[in-house]
Amino acid sequence: MKRTIIAATATLTLFLTGCSSTDDAAPPAGESSAPAAAESSAPKADESSAQAAERIKADVPSVTHIVEITEDNDGNDLIGRPNGYSAATVLVDRRTKCDDAEKPATSCGAMIEQWASKSDAEKRKKYIDDILKASPMLGSEYSTVKGNLLLRVTGKLKPSEAEAYRKAFLN
């Protein structure tokens, strides 16, 4: 029993420091700390996280508003940092409750993270998916990569509701 509690605590700590929407996120082991600009040959998305969010908002009526993530309201503390995203936007959905209105995140409905490359976005997706799969007690989310953008939709929404986000994102 004691080992189970210790393992659960260690897993929870790793999740909160690695990918939560409200705490620092460390890069997965083995990732380079080189600046994002070094990937000049990486494909770029046709749109920014803000543009993708505006498109989704037009197609998903339950999105009440959009919040641009800055270094002052980024609960992950990843924006503009080495191994972090260059931009992010939160879509606030009236069917969910924001955990922290001062630092909006995926729990508010959905978040779009803009990475330096498609590879970086895919690595982030895998990192989050692996942690949530290993520790289902931490919750769930739906995630989709398009170019260098990662759409993260809260697992508090029904699969059909999350699918509306995915379809709008990919169109």
C-alpha cells in the first residue's frame, strides 16, 4: 500500500511538472534545449494558434470567447522558453469550468499550442498522451496535431463534443 501511494505521488508530481495546464512543464527526456529557430527547414503551419482558434470558435457554438496566452498568464510557463511553444490560445467553452480564470488552460475547453515544427508538436502530444495513459487518475484529453499546431481538448467534454473541435481544427 505504501509503495502504491509513493508511486501515485511520484506520477502525479511528474504530471504536474510535465504537462499540466496550471504548473511548469519540463521537456521530455532526451529533447534538445536548442532554440526553436534552429529548425529552419521545419514545415510551418499555414495559420497561427489564434487564427485556428478563431476558425474553431466560428464552428463550435459553445465557445464563448478566446484568450491569447502570454508569459503572464501561461499556466504551463512554456511560452517563449527553450523547448516551449511560441504561441498558444485557449478556447473557453460554456460546458466546462475553468480551473483558474487567471491562467486559462485546456480545462476551460480547449487549447491550441503553436510549436516551432510539426515534430515538436507531435512530441508534445505523445508526451502528454503517455503520461495520461500511464496515470488515468490524472484525467484525460483529446489531442490532434495539424502542422506545427497541437489542439488539446479537455476530457470533460463528451467524445462527440470533442470531435466537433477536431473537425473544425482540421478543416
